Amino acid sequence: MASPATTQTVRPLDTMGFHASGPPQITDVVAEHLRLLGARSDGPAADAPPGRVTLCGGGFEPGHATVTWAEPGSGLVDEATVQAATGMMAVHGRRDGSPRGLAADYAATATGVLAVQGLLAGLVGQARGTGPTHITAGADRAGLLAVSQYLAAAGADEGEAAELAPGGPPFTSAEGVLFELETLDSGAWAAFWRALGAPADAMRAGWRPFQFRYATACAPFPRALHSVTRSHPLPRIRQAAALSGAEVCVLRTLAERALETDGAAPWSLRPLPGGPAPSGPRTTVSRTTVTPSAGRPLAGLTVLEAGRRIQAPLAAHLLGLLGAEIIRIEPPGGDPLRGMPPACSGISARWLALNRGKQAVEVDIKAESGRRRLREMAAEADVFLHNWAPGKAAELGLDADDLARVNPALVHAYTSGWADRLQDAPMGTDFMVQARTAVGEAVRPEGEPPAPSLMTLLDVLGGLHGAEAVLAGLLLRERTGHGVRVDSSLLGAADTLTGPALRRAAHGQDARRPAGFRHPLPTADGWLAPADACAGAAAAYDLRDLSTSDALALLGAHGLAATAVTTDLSALHHDARFAGQIGRCAHGAPAVPAPWSLV
């Protein structure tokens, strides 16, 4: 292979081209991200098999990706059936008390990002001495990854710490304005509701379900809290939030978001000054040399991850699945989220879903000795990844330019909420970003009040974008000989997810899906979801007196594709549609498969 390094490279895929064919919900995302990374579209290849993306040029051997909805014979043929089978409809529908489809193409969007990840990883592997790689990315595996924390909790040794029952935000003001409320502090929660005159018992009973809504995808707090906000105008509610330290965010519409969208890429990459980056396999912090392979193109690379909750830990988890050694930087005493119920073998099942297999090192970054130790570790690492609060890295002397002084070849990655792109941005958490970017409208069809999903859509998709950005940074490092700062955000993830709806809004078309879109159909013993193309015809049949299997047979006899809706996530282990895919980690927690395969 010719050397991929070139001093003229500005973006990681400059001088490269691609062909793409396959489901447009997936390949449109692939094509858009490849273009933003510098590749040119050469149109569809005349002899390419369906669902094939080929990336070539730049001195690399061609890399190939196959994108599919699911394994052949599974009956999963589109976004609706994938959402139904993987449990996404069940989790998203917990707030409402029954399964509901996401009106946005979430599984397809995630699959497109994962396919780009695989292509980038293959090129990084080639630059480090491996041969060309073929990637397969399936929407069914992307869907399982999206629900992996909920699946892990469903298979834990104990029950949930909070009730799984219908209910949750958004709240409504006296003027009828929908808004999200956010605080991570129980004192601020109490102060907000006291300022509005909420009953003390409702205020106390509401905190736990509100606090755990990220984990349970529902928040069955007392309806009295909704009644309280409906009795106050929005300015009074904003005043209560400002005085208490909580935050509110009015739900934006897709039309409003379309007017302000700046068209920026969902991540940014900035080469850092310094010496050349090493080529070939690197020495890890533990001073062991590992040779990369087509299936593990990042083997021999070390990622330091200082992340909490979902976004950064998931990004690092994906890099670990590609072969990198992941070293988690945890505070003295360890990550407190290890103890978040429910547990498997004494460790949080949700925590294991994102952090199994990682090495943990406790570092007190508040102490100069701890920061010195972290700099020493960064000097021997390839990637430093964090999702600290804005400005914290610079305050600690651990920002990209600081660490470039000790390691000019480092890829410094920051996964944030807003990437400093919005001036009036509220707290950068999943549900607040959903509210501000009109995701709450995009995931609900016409005729339904907008509501951000209580499934952590953006934390997961933001983690996927974070891993994609790191891989782009590693490839840019190989091609330019410099370390790179990469930034990704929940805002970028929201723009990727809502992209099709925003384009419809910008062209004066109906931005939202039609009423009833992706609503599962009840049967005598459960639910089924028809494929999107068959939904209208399937709705003409009354299936309520038929078992799910008989209802599927009836629709199939009329040429209508559909699948059963998974309502019990713990049953996915034995689901024939995912035969052998779901296992258990060393601690006994359910573990979903890698979202792609590389050979």
C-alpha cells in the first residue's frame, strides 16, 4: 500500500471517493458523513451489490461496508420492524404505557454512523499495517446497542430502583407552552417546586422518578406537579427556575430549528501543533506491543477515558470493541455509578453495559499530583477522551493544547452537550438538547403533542458520534503527522437524527410524520408492528382477537410484512430473530453484540 500520509490533507478523507447503494435511510447518513470528512461522491457503482459502500483513494486499498436492516430470515425489513424487535418501541413507549415507534429513523441513523466508524477504523488499520477491511453494519445490532442499558437492567439480579410506570415530562405552562425541566440536584428540585407552591408530598414523591428517568425511560411522578405548572405563566416558571438553580427549556419546533441550523458538521477536527505522529503499532501505557489486525484495527492503541454517564463511556466502549486498550480515569473511591441499581454480581448492570472490559485507574484530578499523573499517562497514550463540564479541562490544565505539550501525537477528544454552537443553550443533557433542537417534535407524529423521548436517544447517538470523531482524528493524525483535537456533541447528534425532518421543514413540506405513524397494532396477547410500507393496509385488519403469531400469519398471507413487538427485554436472549447474538459478560449482565463485524 502506498503511504497515506500527505501534508496537503486537511480533512481525513481528502483525495478519497466513495460509491454507495442501499437503504437510503442508512446510506444517506453514510454519504453525508463521508462528504463532511472530505470524500467525494462518485455515484453508485454499476456492479455493486445492494447495500454496499466502497471507499477508495488516498493511497489506501479500497474499503467496503455492507449495510443491512438485519440478518436474512429475521423478518426485519425496515426501520419500523427493527424498532419493534429490538425493544426500542417498548422503551420509548414506557412514558405512555404501551409500545410506540419513534417517528424519526433512529436505528437507520445509528447504523449509518456505525458504518462510517467501521470504514474509518479500517483505514486506520491500513495505515498501521493491516490489509483492507470489509465491514458489515446492521440496523438490528444498532437497535440492540441503543437499548443495551435497558436490556442489562432487565436481566439484572435485582429489580429497578424506581417504578416502571407511565408518566413524565414535558410540563405545560398556563399559556399552554411545553417545556422541559432539568436539575441534577435534589435541593434545586425542591426549591423550584416550593417557589411555585407545589404540595410538599408531591414534591418529595416526584424527585426519585425524576432523578431515575434517564435509567428507566419513564417518570411516574404525581400529577399534581403537572397541575402546578399549568397554574403559572411561563415567566413565573422561569423565575422559579432561576431562583432555585434548576433550568427550563421550551420545546422548539422543527420549523424554528430549521431557520437557525448552521449546517455545521456534527464534529470538528483541529490539527494540533507539534512533532510527527508515530506510524505503525504503538507502545501502550503498560509497555506492551500489540499488532493490529483487520478485525481489531485499533489493537496496540491506548485510550484514556475520563467520562461519566453515557456519551463518553459509550464512545470509549466502541473504540475498545475495535481493539484499543481503554483505561478509565475514575475519582478516588471509583465511579459512583458502579453502584447504581439494579446490579449484577454487585456492580451496576447499566454501568457494565458501557464499561465492561475497561481498566480503571483512580486519579484525583483536583490535586496537582493527580493532574501530573494524568499528564504522564497522556504522554504515553493515543487518545484522551472526556465529557467534563465546559471549561473544566482548561481550568485543570488538561485541555488539548496543554496535553499536546507532553504528547504532540495525542488525539484529544471532547464529547459535550452543545459544542459552543448555541448562545442561549441550557444545560447540555439529553432531554434538554432534545427539547431545544426539536427532537421532541421529530419523534412524535402529527397530531400528538411534542415530547422528548425518555429513552436516552442523544446520549447514545452522541456516543456514536464521539467514537466516529475519534476515529476520524486518528486517521487525520496518520495522514498529517500531527495530533488532533476533536469535538463532538449531543447537538451534532440531534442534527443528524432530525436532518430529514429539518430539510422537509426548510422546503415548506410537512416536517412531521403523518398521524398514527409507527403505532403498533394490538393483538390478543401482545403487539405487532407492520413495516412502514405495509402500515396502511395492515391497519384495515382487526387483530385484537388473534394471537400475535396468528395475526402475523394473516398479514403474511396477504403479502404484508410485520413483526412482533418486544415488550419484555429480558426475553431477547431467547428471541429467534437474534439467535445467539445476546450473551452475558463476566459479571452476568446481558451484553449485546458488537454493532458491526470487521474482517
